[in-house]
Amino acid sequence: MPALTTLSPQSLLPVTIERGEGPRLFDTDGTAYWDFYGGHAVALLGQGHPRWVEALTHQANTLSFVSTLAPVPIRDEAIDALCRFTKADRAFLVNSGAEANEAALKVARKATGRDEIIAMTAGFHGRTMACLGVTQTGSYRGHHAPVHGSAQFVPFGDIATLRDKVSERTAAVMIEPIQGIAGVIEPPPGYLVEARRICDENGALLILDEVQTGVGRTGRAMAWHAELECRPDLVTVGKSLGAGFPVAALLLTEDMAKTTAPGEHGSTFGGAPMAAAVILAVLEIIQSENLLERGRSLGDLAHATSIPGVTAVRGQGCLLGIVLDRPAKPVANELVRHGFLCGTAADPNCLRLCPPATMPKEALSALFQCLTEVLEN
């Protein structure tokens, strides 16, 4: 019997993947596919990047695991590098985006003494219980009601409604800078800065969920760096941070870090040596190989390409939503037959592209040519 890896079998790709090489995947028959799905926006470096493999192998041979009860130099190095790269003061390493979001919610509620979270309609923050409490998209929340915590939902990008809802009861406002699963939805310019202002006026905190958008995915180190004045109190990152190795982090300002005490939140594997080695390798590769610039160039090409049947192109860098004039799922299935793996979204007409930043521009052009032919036929 196959292993249970998902509770949504209809979302599985119709191929069995056996190996990968850079931005390509190969099935058990040896057929090659350009990976525009990117493993839920994880594979920012593609498959088997030599320096990523070298860092992981070296650390496995040196010190494979020791808990956070003992100081480990490489953990400190990884946290220092991550804070410099993301413009954070402190970082707490965990294993997954949901775990990072759980930690952010705990810190926000304790720091403010409040329990209400304002979250966004169509937002997604994870499938653990506290994260379901602030997740509105799809049926995830309804399947496991009642959910934990007090939350109100406001339309993403609607500043007037956000201003109306945030009050002295609000612990934090939680936002994805770009809503990925919803369909790569972007807010209007200045939205994050205005959200920051509203939080400050009410003594609330600003949490940015950058699990999908962070660490180079949008062509910036962090998506919020496009609006530096927003300066969030708490930020979560994952996915691209490990580029295939399970690691995530809660990023905190110094003020937020002072509200927590040792042992309040812990993780057996969080900050393990191999995870730290991977973080250092990923950040070094992004910077030395100009992957931010390369990612932006892929996004620019997508926005500059006109395809009959495509009504809009949303997103930035290597997080793109190609909006069709018809349902996207049958189109994605047809693209697989031609050697291109793409994702879909809660928006049924949206093809979600999360390619590695190492994807050749020629491969993106080939995808668009194939998409043109599929839509014509």
C-alpha cells in the first residue's frame, strides 16, 4: 500500500518522480520535466546543487546532531547570516513554516497580553491547530472546527476594513505579503506600511508570514523589503530557507525577543547542525550566484510575455500566478504531457509557478510557447 502523503489525492502530480538535476525532474521512465512547481515553492536552488550537497555532506560527517542544550558554532553562524540577510535582530530556528507561525502567535499573545488575531480572507498559514485558527482559505479550517484562538478575518488589501477591525483587543495582524495558495494575490502598493501604522496606533503587533515569499522567492531577500518602512515585529520563513532540507525560522525584533524566556518555545530538531549548515549554504549560493537578480529576470519575462487566453500575470520573481480565461487544472495536466510541471491555486483559473531561481529563461519561454499551443487547442 502506498504511503499516506496527502489527504487530497486529486492534487497529486500524475507522474512518479525518481530523481532531479538542477531545474529538471525525471520520472521512473526517464522522462524529463522542467520543474515550474518547485515542490510547494521549496526548491529555490533546483535539485542537487553541488554546494548545497557539499555543505550537507560535510556537516553530516562532522556533527550530525546535538540538541540546543549545547552551543554549536555553526548554529550561531547560520543565525547571524540569516539575520543579516533578512534585516532581522534575532532568529529562532524550527522545522517547518507552520511551527514558525505557531511560535509567532505565541510570542504575539504573550507580548501584548491580548488573544485576538486579525488575519486575511483567503490566507494560509499552516495546518496545525493554532495556524488553522488564522487560516481562512479552502476547507482546511472547517474540517477541524472548532479551531484554536480568537481570530477575525478581513479582506486582503482592504485598508479601510483593517483599520475598522483592529482595536485594543488585537494582539497582532497577520499577513502574507503575497498570498500564494490563494492564487499569487498582491496587495496594493503601500499596504504593508499602512498596516504597520494601524498596528502602532492600536498597540498591536505586525506578523508577516513569509514562509512562501521569503528568502529570495520574489527576487528580494524578503518580500517586505519592497516596503522597508513597514518593519514587522515578527516574520516567519521556511521553504526556500532550506531549499529541500526541512528548516524554518521565526525572525524577531529585539523588543520581541526580550518578551520571551528560555524554554517557552522549543523544538528538538530546531537549530540542528545539519539545518544550520544548509542555511549557510543557501544564503551563500543566493548571493554568490546572483539568484535574486536571476529570479527578478524570470518574473520580468513573465510579465512582458503576452499569451492569448492569459488574462493576467501576478506576482514577482519566482512566485508567479498565470491567470487563464478557463480552469487551470486541465491545462496543468496537459502541460505535464509536454514536459512542464506547474501548480494550481485556490483561484481555479490560476497556474501557480514557483520555479527555481536557477531556471533558464529559455525554459520559461518554452513553457509559454507550449502554453500558447495548449490554449489554442
